Amino acid sequence: MSENTPPLAVPEHSVESFTRAFLRELNYGRGVDLDRASANDKYYALSRAVRHYLTTRWLETLRNQYRDQAKTVAYLSAEFLLGPQLENALLAADLEDIARESLANLGLDIDELQAVEEEPGLGNGGLGRLAACFIDSLATMNVPTVGYGIRYEYGIFKQTFVDGKQVEKPDHWLHLGSPWELPHPEYSVDVHFGGHTEDKPDGSDGARTWIPSWRVTAKPYNYMVPGYRNGRVNTLRLWSARARHDFDLREFNAGEYTEAVRARTFAENISKVLYPEDSTPQGKELRLQQQYFFVAASLHDFIEHVLPRDYDLKNLPDRIIWQLNDTHPVIAVPELMRILVDDKGWDWADAWAVTQKSFAYTCHTLLPEALEVWPVDLMGKLLPRHLEIIYRINEEFLEEVRAAFPGDELRVRRMSIIAEQPGRAVRMAHLATVAGFKVNGVAELHSELLKDKVLNDFAQMWPEKFTNVTNGVTPRRFIRLANPALSELITAAIGDGWITDLEQLRGLEPLADDAEFRHAFREVKGANKRRLAKVLMDRDGIELAGDGMVDAMVKRLHEYKRQSLKLLHIVSLYEGIKSGRIPLESVTPRTFVFGAKAAPGYVRAKETIELINAVGRTINADASLKGRLKVAFPPNYNVTLAEVLIPAADLSEQISLAGKEASGTGNMKFALNGALTIGTDDGANVEIRKLVGDENFFLFGMTEPEASSLESRGYDPGEYYESDPELKAALNLIASGHFTDGERGGAVASIFASLTERDRFMALADFRSYMDTQKKVEAAYLDHESWSRSAILNVARSGYFSSDRSIQDYLDRIWGAKPIDQNA
């Protein structure tokens, strides 16, 4: 890049300048005038006008990074659940008031235009939301960063309910285009698959030639990631799959229309949809294609397009750290080895030394089934050279194990990257742990269990590799944007420094004892509930329970998260009222809000959704309850809805079986927005409880050691079913078909049997403790002053859960990258 390139001119920060930019984009970008413009035209023009203000900073950031060659964080993630871009861009660029006034002068409502945006469905849940929070914090903290992922054409499915059952529909988030992406086909990368390998006649130390049988082109689309009002704009680069030759004119002219575009269809399937159903061999193959596709393109992109041409790759660990966000990108390890050994001609030992310093691995699970393994047959079919490299890595690694633990062949088998049973497969978590110089869990308890149970053998061999970085959420999106009324109240009390230094929320602690501030806080919560009520009524026709408690459980639908336990609580309350055991007048009005998607092939999760909706229909239609209980399950829960629900919630349900949830981030968002938590000592709940205080947290259930002990002794859920009359009555009411028009089979029979015969995640064992703690919740909520005090203290003491703090921990404990002041 030439030093003579003149500096870029930042557009003037004024209403007049913004109006000119908006009208220019409307007229020349969309080809319409204001009178004839559609809502999408106006949204597009507004977004592109905002983008002008970011683009100058983005190009300046890229120029400075090339000049400085500072160490960069490359965040490899299969998911980036970004949420709506317009509101965040307006905030980051300090254009909220200017844009609102500008559009108002033209007779336009900015809120109506913001509502037009389709949020990118590029994630499934917590993993993608975390990745989005992290890249926001990295930009705000001035850390040179590039995020790499996949530009899924359809993203996560759009959830609908038909007769209470989940039905998946394609998420056409790109059907009207996206003003936020910048395609760069000139930086496309060819990605190879299949074929075979051959010896290199002059190959040194294991170098081979890979002869692929087919290839696709990875086309990059750049998204700008702005820091909060600091001038830095980092890059998120998402890859879209295209065929190298996507149209055969000869076949088309011969009338073979389908065959003429077969290559294009085959290639584009790779980036067609997030997480294709993998219960079939074809689905498994497509998932592995996706993973290799985006990491191969990303490594090539950085090495060939970002680094100077004469860069000495022996210094690569000083220039970049590849952060593996879960096991999805771990195939990047043998890919870097292939580049160094086969393409660059390095000796194996030198390549392995650089590779082991270039990767770090974040594990996001404690469930063995969630640690990816790939059958060696599939790996050999798709990536034959990579399988050879993995075999050699494993051979040399197992020699180290045998040297460290002589005679312990059982340990050798446990630690091998290649599993032998039930079939030969590559354990991706093992590969990541062997290759990465650091392995981190995502909450204190999770990191300890990772070392003690999940990867215990590795922790014994390399204790220095393991560390903890507790997750966090960005305060920009999940307080400042999601909860403007609370943000204003906080800023009026302690200033606005909290937006980039969330520990400043500690300044609210004394105000928890201020009656006037508590009243103002309740007013904010009430306004947020009214906003939620309007959104749910307009969006789904769902009615809340008056001004009562909003009790929220929103997260991916999985048995370990125990939506079934929440359902048992609701059914028990309902049964108690209907049987006369519980006086209706004693029940605090409460709306139970669920938000959850089930993986398309996860039958039990889908049955749980069906049953929740059946219970909800019955309760909501029962006039005798006088609106005191309501069940709301809005379909297609996403970031947009989260930004409305979380600020309105009074109670946050974090009720996974202890030892099963890695961390959670929803628990942090709720606490930061003034909801009290009812939860087990699991994941980040442990740290939340310690920080906010036992008196401001509703703890129930077994600890992880207690749960493990019960399991090892032989857990029998039938004993709990028979010994607890309330539990038995609730389960029997479900089994009777009361909520399903007399239907006792299907989901009813399946879930009843699952809970009473196996109950893998011990919902019945924790039921009594949970019900007793819910009674404490009811009593506490009746004391509005005390509840408000606890809610304020939850906000004040949860600043630790900023993703800015998480990123600082990564910088200090793992990455070693330094912030670079964009304005220096």
C-alpha cells in the first residue's frame, strides 16, 4: 500500500450531510425518488448512508493494520449470530440522533425503517451470540481482529408451529439483499476435496502431493465490525461456496438443463444452510465439507492476501493467533500442516512447531456426544491428505504419551486422536488439545470439570495448557440498545462510562437503598413489560398475565437444559389450583415465556415443544384462572425478540442439571437487565451467585458432585415419582391426555416414559427443591421494594460479565495480542 495514498475524508457529522448521503443512496443507489421508494428502498438507503461513515474508518483500519503488521486475532467460528446491524452501526458511529432528525425532516420514522431489517440467521444459539459479542468487544477494545465464518444462504431455520408442533421453514434472510455486506470476488479461494495423494519425488520429511477430484470456489463477503465510537472498524469475512465452472453450455444446448447446472448446485449446497441435518451419511459429509471449506479459505486468505509477500512464516505465531471456537474449525490444524509441509516444503518438525504455537481451542461443552468425531472413512474420502497428517500427528503424540506414562496402554487408547470403538473416527477435541498451545473452558466450574473429567488425561499431561475464560456479553447491544430506558436511568445516575467499562455499574449499589431510584427502576421494568406485551400481541397474538411476573426460559431446546422441569412446575401449579390444593387468590399473576428451537432431527426436543404448547393452550383458554397464569411460546426466538424480552423479564430460569451447562450467556443478559435468577450451581450461574449474593439469587437443586454421586449409585426416577404426591399428580395429569384432547400416545407417552423410567438429566430428583424455591420466589415478588433492591444489585454486581472483560482475559491468558489505538 503506497505511503502517498491520501487520508480518507470522514463524512461530516451533521444532519445536513447525513440527509445528502441518504438521498444520494436512495436516488443513485436504489434508482428511486422519495415519493416512489418502498420501505425496503428506504431501509437500504438508510443503511448505506450509515455505512459511509463506517467505511472510511474501516479502510483506515485496514491500511494501519497492513502498515503496522501487529499481531492479529483470527476468530474461526461456524456461527456469528450478529443480530440487526443497523441499530448497532448507528450506535457505534454516534449517528442515532442525527439519523433520526434527518429522517424526521423528510417525514420518515427511523423506527419503522429499522423494523424492515432481516437479522442474519448465521447462528443457532449461544455459540453464535458469543462470537458476535466477542468481535464487538475486540473492535471496541482496539484489537486487530478478523472473524472468519460461512455466509449461509438460509442460516438457521425459521421456526413455526403447526398444531403446536415445530415446523422448520427456510430463513430467507437474504431475499432482499443485504446492505451490510461487501463482496470481493477478486479474493476468491479455491478449496479442494476428494481424490488421492501421491509421493513427491523430491519430497522432504513426509511431503505429499494431493490430487483432488473436485474443487469449489470460496467467495468472500466482508462485513464491517465497528468499535464503539473509537474509530476502529474490524472485519468479519464470510465465505460463500460457488462452483469453479457453474454452467455447461454444451449440456444446456443439448437439452440437459439439470446437468448443465449440476456443478453449481453441488458446490452451493456447502454454504446453503447452517448445520444441515446430520442423521444421514449425506448430512455428515456436508457438515465436514462446510467445516473444511471455511477454514481452508480463511487460512489461505490470511497467508496469501493479508501477509506481505516476503513474510517469513516461521514468525507466523508472532503475527496471528487462530482461535478455534469449539471443534467445528479444528480441521484447520492439519490444513496448516499441509500448507507448510506440502506447499511450502518445510520439514515436518518445523511445521509442527509453528502449528502448535498458532492455535488455541475453546471447548464449549461437557457432553461427550457434543465433542465432534468424524469417521475415518468419511475423512479419507473427503480429505485424504488431512487424514494422513492426522495419523502422523497421532503417532508422534502417542509416543509422547508412552514416554510420559510408561506401560499405561489404557491411557494411550483413551488419549489417542483416533478412536477405535464403536468405529474408527477422528476425535476433533483431542486433535485441538494436542495441537493448541492453550485450551480454555468458558466458566470457572466448566473449566474445572474440563480438566477433571472431559479432558482429564490431557490436563494431567499438560496442566499448563488449561485455563479459564468466563464468557461475557456486549453491553452495547444487550443493555444500551436492548434496554434504552434502563440505559438512560443508569447514565443519569453514574455517567455513561459503563458502556465500555461495565464494572462502573458498581456505582449503582448505594442506589439500591434509595426508594426514589427503586421506584424509577420499577417504572423502567413496567414500561419494558408493556413493550413486550405489545410486541407479542402484534407479532403472535399472545397475551401476558396482566402486570404480573414475567418468568422467562429462553435457550436452545435440549434435555439437559431441562425445559421439562419448568413444564412440570407449570403443570403442578395448574393441577394444584384445579384440585383446590392451591387457592387461586394466593397465586401471583405470572406469564411463563419460553423461547427455543429444537434441532430438526432431535425428536425428544420437538416432543417437549409440542407438550409445552399443549399445556399453554389449555391454561390460556381456562377462564377460571382469571388470567393469573399464562404460557407464552413465541415461535422463532431470535436476537430481535431477545432485545425485547430480556429487559422485561423479572425471573430468569437457568435450571440445567449441575455439571452439564458449560457457561450460558442468557443468564448474564438477564441479570444485567434486572432479572433475578432461579438456578442450579451450574455453568456461569456459580459466578453470578457469588457476585450478586445468595440473598439475590434463588438457588436450588443438587451440586455437581451430588448429581454425579446419585448417578453412580444408580438413579431411579420412579422412586421420586412414587414418593412425591405433587410430582405424581402433575405427571399423571399429563399422561391422562388432559392437555392433548385425550391423546395419551405420541409426545405424551414418550415424555412420560422418558421422565419416569430414565430421566437422564434428573429433573425428577430436583423437582421438590425447585418447587420449594419457586414458593420463595412467589413470596419475594410480593415485596416490591425488596425485589427491586435485589434486581438493582443484580445489575450493579454483574459488570464482570461484559465480553470486554472476557476479551481482556483472552489477551492476558492466551493471545498475547495488543490493542492498537486507531487514532494514534
